[in-house]
Amino acid sequence: QVQLGESGGGLVQAGGSLRLSCAASGNTFNIGAMDWYRQAPGKQRELVATVTVVGTTKYADSVKGRFTISRDNAKNTVYLQMNSLRPEDTAVYYCHTIQAGIWHSWGQGTQVTVSS
């Protein structure tokens, strides 16, 4: 099963930008769509953005026009460019993928904090 490792989180002021990265390692055979989720304190984990193997993307309404997801299949890496950040974007961001349509893998999460 694949291992996912996120990086790029941190503290930023409202209106600023961050870029998250998630690299897949180990058994990377047949990785499907890759996603970013986030979970704020006291809230359920929510899907932020998805990118398929061929590059089709989908976004939560709350981040449309501000976040961009992309992937580099040669590097087995997915990115999340986050612009115009708001305090309500503060959360732990998790990378996720499914292999062979069956096995779910999650990263350990990276904290994003947006100050007002």
C-alpha cells in the first residue's frame, strides 16, 4: 500500500498564499484520483479538491477560484496551491488516494493556520 507524506503547511496572514505538496511512496502501483481533505477543530473532515489521473479537477464551493489542485504523475505527487487564504481555511489538511479502486491511504496531515 502507498504511503503519503504532506508538506508545506504553516502560518500565514489572511490574503496570503501557501502551497501544499503530497508525495506518494512505497507501492505506488495503480494510484487513482488524489484528493485534499481538511478538518477544522470541532468539525467533520471535508473534501477540498480532487484531481483524477488524467487531470480532471473538482473543488468544494468554498475554495473555488482560490485553490488549485494539480498532480505530477511521474513524481507521484499532488499539489494544492492556496491563494487568498481566509481564517476559515484554518485546518489540518490531509492528502488521500485510492489504489486499484479499493485501498484508501491517508497522509499524516499538515496544519494550515490563517490569521486575521
